Amino acid sequence: PPKTNPPAVVRSSNLCQELGQLQYIFSDKTGTLTANEMVLRFLSLGGIDLVSSLPAAPTDTMANQEDEAVGGMPLFVPANDSPVKGGSHHADVPVSAGATALKNNSVPLENLLRLAAGRPGGVSNAPRDSFAGLSFSESPETLRARSAAELLAVCHTVLPQMLHGRLEYQGESPDEVALVEAAASVGYRLIRREGDEVVVAVGAAAASAPEAGQGGKCPAGCEELSVRVLAVNQFNSTRKRMSCLVKYPDGSHVLYCKGADTNMFPLLEPRSTAGPEAQLANDHLRAYAREGLRTLVLAKRALSSSQASEWLAKFKAASVARTDRDGQLSEAAASVEQNLVLVGLTAIEDKLQDGVPQTLEYLRRGGLKIWVLTGDKVETAVNIGFSSKLLTTEMTLLYVGASPDGDDTLVVTKETLREQLRELTAHYADQILAQLPHLLKSTTDGTLTDANREALADRLTEAPKPSLSGMSALFGRAHAVNRSLASLWSPFGAPRSGKAAEVEATTLALIVDGNALALVFEDEGLKEALLHLGRVCASVLACRVSPKQKAQVVELVRQGVKPEPLTLAIGDGANDVAMIQSAHIGIGISGKEGMQAGQNADFAI
């Protein structure tokens, strides 16, 4: 990266020759395919869309000029004539609304200050003006806007620092910094942090002056909001949210919380998940995801003094626990992160790195299998997949444990997952056997009937049987070897035709959800079926996965594919270390997420 420019480091020079023999590449998305340069694009409050400087046309990094997608944004919805019910669709139906519709139905983000100040008339498209002398109202929209602005300015671990004569922010995550900078741009500027005290300058002057807050001073014409952060429940890959307990000067206590929608919505009070506003929030969430934006849910909970004191005692006891400290801290956080009130939604854009679409296209054309493992929502990941050319409009997308329309209410069980994999395996048996001929027993004429397809699907997805022992295990392994040897003499054991290679390279892509992966790794039959399906796909996209699942996916390919293929994993964050170490060759990017990935990799760049 330009700011630090660390040198490349080679820690395993004996692996250099293997770089030319790779078959599988496992990649993180954020900070690896994307630049990790976060910008807040949308903020949804009570059904109102506040938009931040959305350009008239998408940038070249997010949508290649040569793409045929309408408006430059590669947005797609399932075709109506999907060949496998609920399982796959052809990505050939462009959506023309996309960014233009969002922009036309939104108002400038600067109206957040207008709303928070209770300005008469509420939202407006007029330029920002002075808010001096305006009376503060207590309307619902005013309170919600004020809560959103204060949450963005207070609920984080960002540190303000004076660098080169300007106030800049340093944080653990680029997402956090982007949200703090967005709050500053609308008049809620973090100016200093001293111990547990967080000071925010509130007013139009704080929003308009780039030098506002220099030296930790409140700009003229602004009010100073000082709060105490009593406790912070840190973000981790399991919770996928963070929260902080704040005490205001008037003695009131508020718990602010932000995180992934799948983890946040179950924690909301019933009123926040029902009614027209909740429906609008879900609509906005899906619209943001279709734009390839990273979404967060903002929520809060008011606590009485006694509730706050009782919980703080539990939190402090967990903080000094000598055994299972992390577990006790998670339990303490879960005990207070309940009955939250929905405040709003944020959507952050992360642009692609330069040259990513061309690079992925060359790798696919070269026959390498690319598996992208990300923690993002399905819709967000799919749209980044199209813009990066990991996915193409000619591909048929196979969804496993995920909904093409981003329906998060989809309930996945082992049985529904087994049936879904069975249907997909039966439908695409021709492609699977063209690539993996050893899966079919020798036949007299080499034909593949519908009965054979169904039998193959049943065999690959069957539930695990009790383990064999002694002579039974020996004869079982001998039978498996004989079956594999017999398949070599079958017409399906012949070298792959050009048509088969074309099928592999262009037509299939697998989209799998993290919840489905959790079930897959508990069942040998599901693991085998998913692996065989993934092997015949040109690209695989795993969404909402944990760091542990990233490593499990790499191990699945290494142990399940015979002969064992050469694998490479690349990532830029601490959550990618397990994946990097599980592959034959690990590449760590020393970027905005820190140096952990580079320090645990064979090659650091």
C-alpha cells in the first residue's frame, strides 16, 4: 500500500517452483480483491434513505467499461425458468434500476444534521446552511437521527490523532474509520479521546471545516458533547457485532450496538422487526446488498442506573476471570445485547483493487479453480463476484444453503441440504462425470441414463454409515479400489474432451452459505457431495464464513481431491491466518488490516 510500502518477503524459497503448478486458489475478499478503502454510501433511518455523494456513474473499478450490464452495475436476479427448483439460476437477467433508483429515491446525507437538529421541514435537497439558533424538537425522526449520529460518533474504538496539521482517525478496521468520518462530515466530529471520555463537536461548523477539531478544540459555533464509555464489547468473528455502554452528562445510560444483520435482527425488540418501517429496512438492506455494498445494522438500548451497575459488575468480573475469559465476556455481552431498538442501517462501499477483474479472468482461462471465502452477505458477495469477473453472465449459479434473492429467513437443515445437493448432483451429473469419471461404475455401452444420474446423486449424498472395522473395513477398501480401477476402463474414464473442459471453464459457479457449511462439515455424505459439485465449478463463492470455516474449506479440498492438488491461499487479515496456514502455499498481504497475515505466510507482499 502507498502509505506504508512494506517490502515483499519470501520465507519459503523452496516453494517457488510450486507456484507454477497450482490448481486451486483460495482468496479472501475484503482487502485482497477489494482495496479496503471504505466510504459510507447510504444510511437508512426509519424508511428514509440518506445518500452520501453517490456518483452519477459507477467507477471503473466497480464495473468494467466493457461489461454489458445496464448502467455499468452488474446486478442480476434469478431467471424464472430455473432448471432446478430453488437450487440454481442463469445469471443472464440484468436489473436496470440498481444505483440509479437508489439515488433518485434518496436525499443527501447532510440532512442527518438537519434531522438531528429538529430543523423545521425535515429532509430537504437544499444545500447545507447554518443551524445556529434552530430550536431542537423531540419528534421521532429527530430522536432517531440524533441517535444514529451519536452512535456513529461514539460507538467505536477509533483514536483521533493530529497528523501533518490535520485531524485524522486511526482504527482497528477501515469500516469503523469510514463511519466515524461520515459522522464528522455531517456535523458530529470526534475531536478527542481521553481515557474513557469521548468528546464530539456537534454543529454545521464541525461538518464543513476540514480543520475542525485541530488540537482537540471544539470549533466556534459548535456544541461539545462529552460522554463516558463505561465498557466495550469487542467485535469478533463469532459475534459479528460490537457494542459499548455510554453514560451521558445527565446520568442516562445507553447501550449502542452495531453489527451484521444476521446477528443483529434476532436481538431486536419485536416492535423493531414488525410493521412498515421494518419492511422498508429490509427492502433497503437488500437494495444495498445488490449494489455490492457492505451493510451494518445500528441499534441501541436504554438502561436504568441499576441495570447498568448490575451489568457492569458482571462485565468487570468476566474481564478479570482467570479461566475462559473470552467465553465469560461473550456471555456478559449477550446478556445485555437484548431487546435492542433499531436505529438504522449503513451501507459502505469498498472498491476493487486495480486489475482484479483481468487477473481473475486470466486465472480462470488458465484452468485454475478460484474459491473466494468471505464474511459478507450472499447478495453483496455475488455482486462483487460479477464486478471482479469471478462470476460471468454466461455462468449458471448453483446456490447451496443460500437464497438467490437474499432471503435471510431461509431455514437450512441437514435434510433440506441433503435434498438440495441431491437434486443439483442429479441435474448436473453429466458435467460431474465428465470431470470425475471415476464416480461412475463401468457399464456395457457407456450410456448415462436418468436412473444412473439419480443413483449417483443418492450415493454421493447418502447419510454417513457406521464405521467399519477389522476385515470388513479391509474388504470395503478393496471394493472401493476395484470400483475405481474398473472405472478407468469405462468410456467415461477416457481423457476429457474439449467440450468437457469448456463445461468446466465457463458454465457453473457454486454459491454456498456459512450456515450450510457448518452442517456440511458435520456430515461425511454432505462433504463429499459439496466437494464433487465444487470441483466441476469454475468458481466457488462461500459467504458469511468464519475464519475456522475458511481453513476447513481448504482442508476439504486437500483431503478430498485425489491426487492431492497444490493449493494457494491469500488474505490480508488476522482472520485469514488459519486459511493461509492450511494451504500448501500461503500469501499474506501487509495492508490496512495489519501484519498478521504477512507474518504467518510463506510469501508476504
